[in-house]
Amino acid sequence: MIFRSKRVPKTNSIELPGCEPIPILYEDRSVIAVDKPRGWMLVPHSWQKTNRNLQAAVTSSIAARDFWARSRNLKFLRHVHRLDADTTGILLFAKSPGAVETFSDLFEGRKMEKTYLAVVVDPGKDTLKGGHQTEWSCRVKLAPDPRNPGKMKVDARNGKESETHFKILETAGKFTLVEAKPVTGRTHQIRMHLLESGLPIVGDELYGKREGKLPLGLRAIKLAYMDPFTGKRVAIFAPAEEFLEEFGFGQ
């Protein structure tokens, strides 16, 4: 007589000790995409000064064989790109070192289609720098600011090439909703390019100013690519309704 073990149903979220479950938006044999909440950093795994290091927390949870990981027989999970600590939305993890390298190459080769929503203070008509109105691109070069660790600055001479395409979607009250499609992936790129366009993101304490108690108005809502292993197109979406309502849109 042959006994077959029952397949353990997978959870639809990453369940880390002491925090709300992190929703899984997409999963296949190579990757897991999650909806990253605010407040989670993606600093190097060796840096343990904060208990909000998402990579360290995921690695520890896998090592502890927590159910979400055990049900998938996961032994490895590593992020292949980064979101700022207060940016929410799609974050892609790879299930093997080989997949990390392969998907990192997609990002570095500009073969990932990335779409964000950004909330800015309504600039009023014809006030964007350069005379742009509803659609424009920003290509200013960016570099770390040596005088302010952790910040970036515009550096036409020594900065790295950066490119983001923007489109104004709608206005609600004093806020305007902007679609951002970064071509490159520099640190704080969307935040810096909107600032350079005269449109600092709402809640951006680093480059703008707080708007009451509102958080950073930036969310990654779409990631699309040709799967390097299957050749099929993959499009991953993150829900936007709560984000929009938080800033007065869609009401």
C-alpha cells in the first residue's frame, strides 16, 4: 500500500512574526511578488540595526520554517530590486540565486516595465518647469549628495543617467495624481525627478515637506516583463483603491 502525503495549502501572504500579513500578488516557480507595506527597509542583509529590515525578516522566517515558507518548501528568497522604506506596492523576490541574477539583469537591462502612482500638490495650470502640462519626461542625472548622506542630488557632470516619463491623471482638491514610468532605477529617482519638475511628492520629508499626517504619496502599481525562463509575458498589478482614497481620489 502506498501512502501519499497531503499537499499543504499555500498561504496567500507572507506571515512574519509581529506584523500584519504581507499580501502575495503573484507567484511562479521563480519569483514571488508582494505588496510591500510602508515602513519596511530593504537595506543589506548584514545591517541589523532595525527590526524593519524586510530581507532580514524574510530570511529569518524561512530559517524558522514558518508556515508560509514551509508550505512552499522555500529555502531561499531574495529581493531583486528595491523600494524606499515608505514607498508601497510591488516588490519582486527571487526563489534562487540563479533567479536573482537573471531578474536583476532584466532590471539593469531596462527590460522591466514599471508603473507608479505619485501624489503631488496641485501645481496649478502651466506651472510645471519647462512648460510641460500633462505629459513630460525628466532626464536629469542623479548622484549621491556627499553633504547629506542618504539623499540624492542633481549632478549634470558626474551623475548617472536617469529617465522617467510622467503623465498627470487627475486632480482632487489640492492634490494631483501623476503616473510615473521610470526607465532607469536610480535611488529616489521618481522623487527627485518630480521635485526637479516643480512637483515634490506629498509627504516626502526628505525632499519636500509633510502635508499634515499624510504619508509618502508613492506606490508601485504595475510590473511587467517577458519571463526569461518561459518566454511568456507577465504583468503584475497592485491594488490602488486604498492608496487613492487616502489622498482623496476616487471618492
